Amino acid sequence: MDLTVDAVDLTQALVDVASVSGEEQQIADVVESALRALDHLDVQRFGNTVVARTHQGRPERVVVAGHLDTVPVNDNLPARRDETRLHGLGACDMKGGVAVALRVAATMPETNRDLTFLFYECEEVEAERNGLHLLSRDHPELLEADFAILMEPSDGVVEAGCQGTLRVDVTTRGTRAHSARAWTGVNAIHGAGEVLARLNAYEPRRPVIDGLEYHEGLNAVFVSGGVAGNVLPDVCTVSVNYRFAPDRSVEDAVAHVREVFEGYDVQVSDSAPAALPGLSVPAAAAFVAAVGGKVNPKFGWTDVARFSALGVPAVNFGPGDPHLAHRQDEFVPLAQVTQVERALRSWLEVAP
């Protein structure tokens, strides 16, 4: 693969290499081969994650990261292109961003900061398979940096930090009985009505952090219960997802949810920490200024949280509308791919 072609053409070429989570070998092979041909990069591979680093002796090091995998194919390959958009699986999430990073890696042998490029596997699936997670566990030295840019789709605007996510199961219990003699039992599904009432009455926080307003949310995402068509159920479980702002830890979030559902059996089933914006760090402030000065809060969870946990401030910055991620009709605007590349190059250029 020629990494020096126009970034839009490179995006299309990457989209046409199918890389559903767990099946990234082909695209990792292509990326590794192209990067190893570049003398200014030190390239390593771990599974289907490729790491490429510069060693110019600069005072700062920046990580530029993007995941290679996509969600499953949904009749949206190969890529198709019109005058303003490139359509296809992963075009938005996030092969447009990967194309920009690869082109910068290939065509900017000299930059004002040392760079670590990470192209990693299995971001779209469970955390234990995530290539960035595996690197942080086995080779944390490769993630050491002053700042990190995750090329997640952000509409070409910096999205700072990310909200954390917590999932709990709230269980109500009753007593089984024949539905013809319901008064002899206790219906656990009916008992869940109060759980839903608390959710309906809940008013989410909207804290302002580093000048950015985050918007929390507490919502039921699954309800399960029932035994048979003529039996009162003795157990009902409401699965609740809490999206919490970066000023709360996972422990704080758990305590808050337990308080909301006081009196009920609450079990944590999944969690991931939030990440503070970190915009006061000099490298982050310089990056924001260089790419236009506008910053939005990140409401969803992204791998910036992994960098934050390592003490590395990170932002999301890539082409594509995040609302289009995972949709069958996802696309990336051609102009945004060009815009994001131009901004990144401008920030990294060595002053004459």
C-alpha cells in the first residue's frame, strides 16, 4: 500500500481491506509492510497491533493512535465515493483517521516532536482483547508520552476527555405462584416498577470541567424476568447503564448508583473509567490552538481513558461524525479527511 497517495484515496484503500474485530491480520500485514519500508521509523508488531516510533531527540513525545478493526460487515463493502463523501464500513470509525495518521507517518520524516504511531486491534470488542490494553499491560514503555491524540471520529474538532461508563444489574425479588392465584405470591416484575420510576425521575448532572459541559445519563438498557405464561416471576433484573462525567471515579459512580437504588440488590457487571480533559497541559493547549481552538466534551467512552490512566493527557481528533459510527450507511466527508491531515501537519511542522 502506497502511504504517500492522497489521504482520501488512502482511506478508500483501507476501507476496502476488510478488518472486522479479530480478523485484522491482513490490514495489519499491509500497514506493517508499508511502515517498515520507511527508514525514519522504528517498527514493532505485537499480534495485530503495529507500533512505529521516531527517535529525533525532541523534548516532547506524542502518541498518535487509531484502531484497525471495524464492526461486522453489513452490506457496506466495498467503499463507494461521490463528490463529497466516502461511504463504506469503517470509513467514519475510523479508517479516515488511520489514513491521516499513516500518511503523516510516511511523509513527515522530520517533526517538531517525536512521535509514536499506534495502529491497534480489537477496539470494538471486549476490553481484554483490545490491542491498546494489551500494550499498556505488556509494554507500557511504548505508551510513555507527553500527550496523545486518538484519531476517533470527532467531526474534525477536538473532543476532550471522555465520560466513564458503568453497568449494574438492579434485581427485585418476589415469590412464585400460579397466576390464577396471584394473591398467594409476589410478582417480581411488578416490583421493578419502582426501579423504573426512579429512573424516570432521575435528573442527570451537567458538570462543567475545564470549561466543558458534560452531560451524564442513567438509563435502563435491559429488563429480564419471567418463568412461564402462568407463573408469577420471583426474580426481575433491570440492567442500568450510567454514563458519568470525568470528575467522578468508577468508585464514586458505583456509590452514586447504589444510593439511587437504595434498598435494592445492585451488582456491578461492567465499568470503564472516565478521562479528564487535561487541556492545561502545554502540549494539549498548543495542539488545541494549532487546530482551531474549538473544543467539545466527549460524551461517549473512548481509549483516551487508557492514556489518562497512564498519566498521559489525551484528546479525540479525527474526521467523521461519531453519530455515524457503526451504522450501515456510515461515511466520512472528503473535506474533513483533508482538513484533519492539514491541521496535524501544521502542528508537527518544524519551524524554518
